[in-house]
Amino acid sequence: MSHFSRRDFLSTLALGAATTALVRPALADDLGLGQMEMKERYDSVASPIAAATSSSPTFSPYTLQATQNALAKYSELAAQGGWPQVTGNGRLQLGDRNADVVSLRQRLIVSGDLAPSLGGSPVFDSYLDGAVKRFQSRHGILASGVVGDTSRAALAIPVDIRVKQLQMNIVRLRTMGNLGNRYIMMNIPATELEAVSNGVVEQRHNTVIGKPDRPSPILSTTVQNVNFNPFWTVPLSIIKKDLIPLMQKEPTYLAEHHIRIYNPQGQEIQPDQIDWNTDEATRMRFTQDPGFGNSLGQVRINIANQYGVYMHDTPYKSVFGSEYRFDSSGCARVQDVRELCAWILQGTEYTRDHIDEVIRAGSRITAIPTTKVPVFWAYITAWATPEGLVEFRDDVYNKDGYANLAVVTKEEQG
């Protein structure tokens, strides 16, 4: 059993980030300023996970039965002794030839990712490359075909743990009930959002959601409205955890990022009027001007909820190309968010082209959908498709209760 956990990797990644960062730290969550690349103004960054071609919703009336069928198959595998471990600890990729490749073939045959007739060869050929990519895609890992630390950790999780994970998620799936004819579903562990109409996925979007210590909530709600070219009011939690420590180190940060301060009487004040070594700042309101660099980007989708979270754009599009997309303070950044806005606002004047016009003009407008659009944020780490594909995602928030399910999602390149 692998002892390689997400927590181990996070410590390494944090150390690396601290020693190699070339820009100032960002306000955690929706600022993301440390990731800014001034020339990146595009929306479409390729998904790190193999693109889904199915128009079927991830969670449909058929998902529960398919997942129950998967549980039966995995339980049978467990009764037969499970799958073999992959030997060695180095990287494996196309063209390699060694005994570890043989063990990799056997592991993937047992899990159904490689045809039984293709076992035995010590050569990492194109058939094995395809099987590895299939396995990686099913586990939310960059489908590169390269077996590195992340893939080895996922391959090492025993089948009996996967059985328990399927059992737990079947309980979660049962609570979903009827989602309706038209809705938005975001699965938090998959960092993916679907816009569904009449049983068909009309849009899929990558998302960036809450860090493990600032998790995105599970919720069921509706879209209230859409703000174009919004101001951003800094939440109290970010003022406490990020802004105050940052201002103690960099007194010019607020001015550089167009963040204004207002006292309780609504009067604008200057940063040097606050004692940053106290909690005085927590009694102030901090607002970031609209425009390039605004932490919400150019769109905010408001959803009714008690947690103060919402969905929004970001000026830092490169975050959607990252494999590990748990990097906010609970809100959800949505890739190609203008497309989602046009979908939400169908039947209004806000077509996709008109949305572009509004944003270009810098107009601060609030648009209201003609009908309520249900929104669901779910936490499902294991499920199966009607076609029999069994999917697993990292238990980033440790809700499944097994530490070795927190497999690090780290790009296996270089």
C-alpha cells in the first residue's frame, strides 16, 4: 500500500513555491494575483483531463444503478484478492522495457483498462500507453501516458478501499433525487461543472474551487443574477488571513491592485490611516475596482446561499490548465464563464455576442434570468457511467475518511 499522500506532496509543493516564486504572494482565493500572466487574456485553456465526449450528465437517473453495478464488480475483485502492485518506483513511459512494465500490464488488466490478451510483454508500447491514459482519465490525472508518482499512488490504492469508497458515494448519490430539466451541476472533487438541459450536457467547464482548508460547500440553490464588470468586495476571512499580513510586508499592495478602503461611515480612507499591526482593518470595507486585474474577472454569477460563495470569472486563465485546481477560498472560478452566462440568460437580451459588447464597454450591469436555474455543488469521489466506466477522484476534503485516498494530483511532466 502506498504511503504517498496529497499532504506529503503539498508540503513539497509549498516549499517549492516559496523558494521559486518570482512575484509577490496573492490574496488567497479569488485574487490569484501571484499567478498573473499579463499577456494571458484567453478563455480556452485545454483541460488537463481527457475531454469528455459523452453528452450524458455525469449524474443522471442511471448513475446510481451504474455505480451499484461497479460496486458489485469491485467487490468480486476484492474477493478474488484484488489487483497486483506495480513494481519499482521510477517513471514508466512509452518505449521503456523492463519488468516493472509487466507488473503495470497485469495491474491494468485486472482493473479493466487493458485487454487480457495484451499481458506479459516487458515493452511499454502504444497499447499500454492507451491503457495508462484511460486509467489516468478515470482518476482525474493528467492523461499523459506517463506513469509517475501520482499515477503510482493511484494504482497502489487497494481494491477494498475502492469498494468502501463506492459504497460511501452510493449513499451520496441516493440523496440527489430528481435534479430537474435544466440545471447546473458542479462536482467539487472533479473540479468540473456541467450545464444540463433535458438530460443532455450542453456545456462543460473546468472550475477552480476551495482549498482543503477553505473548502467549497455542498449546496443546492438557484442563480439569482449575473453581474458584468463587477466590483469585488474582499471577504472578512481574506482580510484577516491574507490582506493584513500582506500589507504588513508590502504597504503599496492595495494601491497597486486598485483596492479602495472605506471606513464604517462609508468614507474612503488611505492605507496609511490604518494600523496594520492590529485588527483595525477588519472593521473596514475593501473594494477592488472593475477592470483588468479585478479578482472576479469580468463576470460574477450570484447564487443564493448562506456561505457567501458564488461563481465567477478570473483574469488569470492559466489556472484552468493546472491539474490541481483547489485554490480558492470557497468560491468557484469558471472557465469560459461567458458561455455559461449566455446559457443561464437564455431568453433575455444577453446573447453571447451582447455579453461581449457589455464587457467591452465596461458597463456595470446586473442581468436576471427569465426562469430560476437550479445550481448544485456536490461532493462525489466515485461513480460509474451507464457505459460501465468507473470514475474516481481525490478525496481532497477528506470526507471519505481514508487518508490514502488523498492521492496527490501533480502533473507528471518533466
